[in-house]
Amino acid sequence: MIGTLTHAAPYVGYVYPNETDIAWSVLIVIYPYITGLVAGAFIVSSLYHVFGMAQFRPVARFALLTAVSFMFFVPVPLLFHLGNPQRAFNAVLTPHWTSAMAAFSYVAGFYICLLLLEIWFAFRADIVALSKTTSGLLGIVYRVLTLGSDDVSPRSLAIDHKFAFMLAMIGIPAAGGLHGYVGFLFGSVKAREWWSSDLMPIIFLLSAIVSGVGLLIVLYVAYSKFRKVQVDDDCMKGLARTMWAFLLVVLVSEGLELLEMFYKGLEGIDMVQRLIQGKIWFGMLIQWGGSISVLAILTALIVFKTKGKSLVTWMTVSGLVMMIAVLAMRWNVVIGGQELSKTMKGLLTYYPEVFGHEGLLVVAFIFTCPFIVLWLATRLLSPWEPEGPTRPKTRQPEPRWPWTISPRVSKPPRNPPKTSRNPRSPRSRA
Amino acid sequence: MTNQDTKVGKEASDLSRRNFLRILSIGTASAGAMVSAGSLMAKEQVTESAAEPPPPKIPNYDWNKHKWAFGVDATRCIGCLRCVEACKAENGVAQDAHHFRTWVERYVYLEGEDKPHIDCQNDPQNIAASGSEREFRFDNRYKDAKVEKAFFVPKLCNHCTHPACVQVCPTGATYQTKDGVVLIDHSYCIGCQYCVQACPYGVREYNHVLGVTDKCTWCYHRITKGLLPACVEVCPVEARVFGDRNDPQSPISLFLRNNRVEVLKPETGNAPNVFYVGIDREVS
């Protein structure tokens, strides 16, 4: 290809000449994808934290760490995509409020702060305990993380719970807002037939939750294998039901959207049909085939009350397939929308670069980072309860809070009061 | 001298300039060489000597007193593509077949067919005919075909009254001036390309060198000096009309008064300010 552009998109039919330079690359595919994983993971932790669903206790704190690890990397693909990333703060300092995108930094910033605060409250008792038992550099880190508060008296912990509950409550609409916002970003673009839909925010939000639950399942199983502990059956069953419910609504919404589109048959519908059958047929196959298969598997698991190893295996498969299906959905929306020309008389083909700053390698790198951060985070603050296989039998009667001090951590505070009884002088570490 | 006199004098000078340039551009077209830049330079020399009274300077330009609009008479367009080349030269648009601030579409209905064949100067066959991505022409592919109806449609930024691109810009780098032109502040644009997505007309293009979005400005640097946009200036057949709607005798006011005009994609609610005469329902 002659000229300055080396990756011009080939096309069929008639497309506007500037459209051959596809604006949003594969980076913008993983941006809503990563955001979605955050929303999904957070919702699972909220099911336990706010709604008191005890079966999610084993993954509740882990879900928070997952959410924050991925949240850190939500802005990264955007920054890589910007033509002038050094000016990114223009949108923060002088936001143009009629733009949905202007809200991004505020929504994302708020959400990161909220997640960090919630994690701090959830892990505070652990952090205090670790700050007292760990020495060296890591000990300093833990002591800094206590933020000077090492009071783990029941009264203090009760206050923690109150705050954490409040944060989790705020977190649900914030998670919804964060991903609903991403859906709005696409759904409000009236110039693009494939995006412009009132259902887009809802579909994005629900598919986000499904993908996040999928991620959580995969990670929980992987961590359990790695830690050589048994996967909690109740937790898996709960995750299966959650995924099943959200997935069902996603499929119905997406199905209705397509049905309405074709039933109305507005001008250009033939091109939409060609897009689905041609350019994104494989993506649609993965998205729909994957989703329907997972729905079938989950239905079977719930109906047959599957337990134990086979439940874990099938749930892992479901989680993985769901993650891939939602990734395909993001591709179909972001790339498919741009492959359908604004003329409605032509189709473009997007070929992602492999190298280059918007290439697949960069995408792979960005997507790997959250996993590394999560691994480091779990090394720093273990979200797991101490006893794996025996734990379900010895579970506390009413575990309403994830941040209820786990046995390992709760013991030290119970013993030390023998030496310092006075709860008003907690600074007794020396 | 009254304002009216100034206006008449300016129109006269505009006409003489345009006549000269028309001859010049037809000459260059027949020579088949890309000399838009040269012709524009020549034009400037001519206007310097022929212009009386001198065009208004920027310090005196008051954007509250103008309301610019653009007219396209598709029945006149001959598809010579001088406008495309002049635009690229005037505005430093990337010299390739994927970045245009203005372009010309060719609609051809063949006998016995319901749908038109549509192409544009960036079509690979047309590029092959012109020999490079720096000069543009339509190839002769319908030479042996039975053409029932055919016409050209010049396209450019519509400088909408309710621009979707301005609405979605997260920083406000793209904005609407008081005189109705949509511009981009290149020093403030972050290059997110949300505006590229939002424009229903596909007129926004990405400047890979600066990492910012670009688009037609109706040659704002020229019109604020009393000159015409480059594409209007070089059009040999007056298919492109430009002027101030606040002036009832301006070319655009006359164009709008004397024609039944339509706009592209009115259903978007963007309220474009490029008005068309002689387009077909297939034009979008």
C-alpha cells in the first residue's frame, strides 16, 4: 500500500474513503473486556458482602483482589491507543461534559479508590497481624499498609465492617455505572448502525458480569490446584447459578436486539446480514455457540445437582468458554461495528497488526499484566482461608462478612490482650 | 466607501480570480500534471495585484457577524477532482488514498440495474488509472457499458449545526465557532478518535504524524480573510458554492433561495450546513 498508512483496511462495496483507516483497533476490544472482568469479579464479592450469600465466602476477598488487579489495567489499552497519550489528562482537567468519554477518568478513578478502600477494610485485620509478625522490607510494607491503625479490637472491627458494607453498597452501582458507561460509549454513537442500540449498555453490563464470573471460576480453580486444596462445592454451585442467571438475561437481550433489528428491516439491513454472515461469522459463532453451550452445561449442572470433581471440571470449562465467548462478543461489537461502513453500502475488513503499538503482542502483554499483579497481590495479602479441605465442616455458623477475621488472623488478637488488656492503648507493639 | 460597495468590489475581484483560476485549473487538468500547489501559488500572486479593495484581515474579522454555509450543485460536477487535490495541497492532508477532507463520489446506473455502482477517487482502480496516490482521477471503466444515469457528488464536512463529533469530544478540542464552522485544536486533541466514530458522514480523518484528528475547516484560514475555500476556488464548473448566509446576496444565499436543496442523512439530527442540489436517494 502506497502512502503513509501501512494498514489500510480492504473493503467491498462502497465505503467512505476515510473509513479505510480503521479508528479503533484491537486495543479497544480488550478495553471493555478488561472492564467487564472487573465488574463481574466485583459483583461476586458483593453477593457475599452485601447480600450475605454465604456460599461465596471462599472467593469473596479473592474477587476483590481480582477486581482491583484488572482495574489497574483498564486505562492502559486506552493510553496505548491515544495519538497523544501525554495529553490524556486534558480530559480530566478540562472535561467536555457532553462526551461520555470525559467521565471515564472520574468513573474509573472513583472505582479504583473504592476498591482499594474496600480491600483495605477487608484485609485490615490481616495486615495488622502481618505487620506484627513480618520483619524486613515486607514488614515495613505491611506497617505502611496499616496506615497507622493497628487496633483490631471487636469495636474497631465492627466499625471496619460498617464501612466495608457501605463501600460494597456503593460499589454495586459504581460497578454497574463503570460498565454501563462503556456500553453507553458505543450505544450512543448514532453514526454506527451496529452500535447504536438502547440495549447496548445492558448487554455490555450483563455480559461483563458473566465474563467476570467466568474469570473468577477459572482463577479460583487454578489457585486451588496450585495450593493443593479442595474447591468449595457450595461456592461452585453458587457461581454456577450466578453465571446461569446472568447469562440467560444476556442471551435473551442479545437475541431480542438482533430480532428487532431484522424484524424492523431498516435500510441497510442487507449489509448487516452480510456482516454477520461474512466478516464476523466466526466471532458470532464463538459468541453464540460458546454462550449457548455454557448455558446448556450450567443448566445440566444445576438440574443434575452435580458435585465434586466433575462439577469443578465442567465449571472450569464453562468459565473459560464464557471468557472467550465474551471476548468474541467485544470483538464483534467493536470491530464489527467499524467493519460495517457508515454508507451501509460496503464492508471493510480489519486485520490486526501483530507488532506495532496497537498490535496483538501489545494486547497480549497488557492482558498478562493483571494476572501478574493479582499473583503479587495474593502473595502480599492472602485472600484464602487457612484450612482447605476441612474448612467447610468447620465453617463459622453465620459468616456474614468476608472481613470477619479468619481463624488464623483472629487468633493473635485474641491472645495478645492477655498482655495488654487495655483496648485504649493498642500501640503496644514494640 | 460603504459596506455594500466593499462587498460588490470583493465579489468582482472574486469573479475575476475565479475566472482566471478556472482557466488555469482546466489547463492543468488537461496537462495531466498535479500542479494544484503551483496554481494556488500563482493565484496568490494574481490576487495580490488584482485585488481591490484588499480583503479584510483577521484582526477585523468578527465571527459574530458571519454564518457560513456551503452549497453543492451535483448536476454541475464533472468529477475532475481538482477540489480534492487543491484541498490536499492547501491543507497539507496526507498524500495517500486513505485521508481526505473532501472527496467526490461517482454514481453510475447501468441499464437494467436498480442499484448504482458507486466509487470514489480512492478506489484501487482509480488509483491505478492515476498512477499514484498523490493525484486523482476517475478511470474510464464504464467506457463500454450502457450507462443509464450517472453523476458525481462532492463530499466534505457538513459543519453541522448540532455536530455529533463535538458532542463526543472528551476534551473539547473540537468545537464550533460562532460563525458556524467546526474546528479542531490540534494542540489539545488527545487522538482518541471518538469523533471519527461519531461523524455519520465519515469526514474525519486521522493525522498519523501529529496523532490528532483532522477534518475540513472550510479553509477557515482563508474565509476569515475574505477568500474562498480552496475547493470552491478551483472548481471549474461552480459545483461548489460558499458564502455567508447573513448576506442575502452572497452566492450561498442565492443558491439556497433559488434551489430546492437537501442535506445528507437528515435523520441523524445533526442539521448539516452543506446543502445539495441534484443528488439521488442512493446518496448517503
